Amino acid sequence: MTPPSALDKVRGVLSLADVEAARQRLSTVIYASPCAYSETLSRLTGTRCFVKLENLQMTGSFKERGAANKLLTLPAAERSRGVVAASAGNHGLAVAFHSERLGIPSVIVMPEWAPLIKVTSARYHKAEVVLAGANYDEAYAIARRLEAERRLPFVHPFDDPEVIAGQGTLGLELLEQCPDMDAVVVPVGGGGLIAGVALAVKSKRPKVLVIGVQAGEVAAMKASLTAGSRVTLPAAATIADGIAVREVGERPFELVKKYVDAVVTVDEEEIANAILLLLEIEKTVVEGAGATTLAALVNKKVALEGKTVVLVLSGGNIDVNVISRIIERGLVKDGRLVRLSVLLQDRPGALARLAALVAESRANVLHISHDRAFSHARIGETEVEMTLETSGRGQIEAVKQRLGEAGYRVREVDPLP
């Protein structure tokens, strides 16, 4: 149970009225994103599944809500000086976009590894982008230094009442778009989004479950809830870079303790697979952070079978190179791509006969190579590696069986972990 002093603090900082005021303020500047029903995801997860498509916001993420609300509440004198923000990408992009619309100069500090799409987009919106620091926390420290040096208002990505209230408008939309929802699943980084959504939803519909999801590599909120106070985790790499926050915000933490029912984690492979599922099933591009919610539901991290569930897909800003790698790894995992090593006699026509056997099995050869010098083949033999496109595990086994019956020694090459 949250101590009364902490609850008093939460009530004093933020209320449902603040979220409702933010929604009125943002009514003409923020897109009410669709909350679409997915028949396929419903069957896959055993739920009645809806997806809240925040990746369709103008800058590709929910961060616009909080950023715009903060900027609109700044006094005119502070607006004229400009603002500074630290971001793993999406928050900075949102601040840059809405600052440009409001005629406010902006400085955005991003980690050196921030996705290129987020960096170039922020610059497109006339922001001064400073790439500094190995992670968000280092970028944050540099942004705070610029705040003092240049006397610029700091727009915090999650630990700010106006930002949290802006994110909470998503919760108000869900109550209207899916009034019979039993649960909403929300990505968690610093905690601003889930804090605002939980405040809005629980204030109006207390029985709705609010579930948070974090990347297992950087699960600061879950660790803090377990410890009973905010903790700082060591830096770690994750495909869910948008929620790789080492320490959650003070205000979000108090709201999460009061309103959120559970916080769970998902691993990197589960996130990558969820990105691929959304691409294939929903035809929608979602970044790692946004895909954590589907990863949690698909992998039964929460018991929601038979319930009406909304998954918040928080953003879609992912590099195409990352998507390419995820697709390839996903195809390997599903058995639709396989690499086979085959030993055969080093004679004219041997390779053609091997390819013919593969063709008879109706597998498609994408790449083939053979090696005499650096293989385990004996003199007079050669090792051939073939990358095949197949329909799944059944066809892979059929190809291996056919080659084995033809006298070939076949080994399936394990993918890199």
C-alpha cells in the first residue's frame, strides 16, 4: 500500500482535471490516433485485442502529447528564449516539431547512437541537435548543463506534471474508443506515459487493469517497485531504445505505485518477434519500445485470456536497417530461412545435382557457396553451404531427408545467438 504522504504528494502534483485540461488544450494540435480491432492478434493471444496506433502521430510517437502540452503552458517570456530537451529520440523529435509550429527555438540533446531517422527528423524541424553521451542519462546531464548555461526552460521527457498530463490524454481517448476494455498494456521507460494513462483510466474506470511492460535489459520501473524506492540501473543495450531509461521519474513512480496493477518484462527476441508480427499481421511499422506490449501478450507475461485488451503501440521510429535484421532473424526463427552445410564429392556436375535435389523439394536457393580450403571436408570432397527459403520447419526436414537419402551428409547451421 502506498504511504499516505506519497499519495498526498501525487494528488498535489497531478489530477484527472489536469489531464482533461490538457486534452482541451491539445484538441486542435494532436491527432486522435485509431484504436483498431485485430482479429488475427485476438486469435493469436486468446483475447479480444485492440491496438492503439500512436505510431501514426505526425512525428511517429505518443511523445507529441506531453511535449505539446508543456510547450503550450510555458509563459511567453520563456517561449521567447527557447527550450532544451534530452531524448533517446522520440521526445526530442516531438519537442522539435511542436516548437517549430509555435515559433519556439529548440535545442535537442540525443545520445550519440540515437537512430538516424530521429536525428534527421529533428533537424528537419529546425532544432539544434546535439549528439552527446553514450546513453540517455549522459545526454540528460549535458542537456541540464545547457539549460543552466543558456538559461533555457528544460522540457523533461517524463518527470513533469504537464508532460504526464499530456500523455494521459491517450487514456481518455481509450475510454471513448474502447469503452468495454478490461485491460490496457503500456510500454514503460521513465514512466510518464503509463503514469498519465493510469491516472486517466483508473480515475474513470477503476476496474480496468493497467499493465506496464519493460525491456528486461533495462527494467528500472520493475526494479524500483520491487525495492520500494527509485533505483538506478547500469546502462545496457536493448532493441527497445525508446524505453532504455536507467532511473524512472519521481512523479511517475508515485503514480505507478498508486494506479498500475503490474509491470512485467520481455526479452530481446520476444520484442523482435513482436515487431515482425505487427509488420506481417497489422501491416504497421512499430519500434522496439512500442512492440513490447504485444510481446508481453503473445508470450503470456500477463493472464488476460478472454478479456478485451488494448495494446498501446507507442511509436514507429525504427531504422530500416534494424527492420531488415529483424525480418531475417524472424524468418530463421520461423523456419522460413535455413542454412544447410552439405558435404559432396568434388567432381564436375556435383553441385548441379545437389541444386536439382533441392529444387525437387520445392525449396528456393537464395545463396550458395562452397569451400575447399577452410572446411572439414576430406581431400576429394567440398563443403557447400546453401541458404534456402522454405515454407517452414516441415519443409526443412523434408529437404534434409531427401538429401540424406541421396547419400549426402547434411548439417543445419545454427544461427548466431
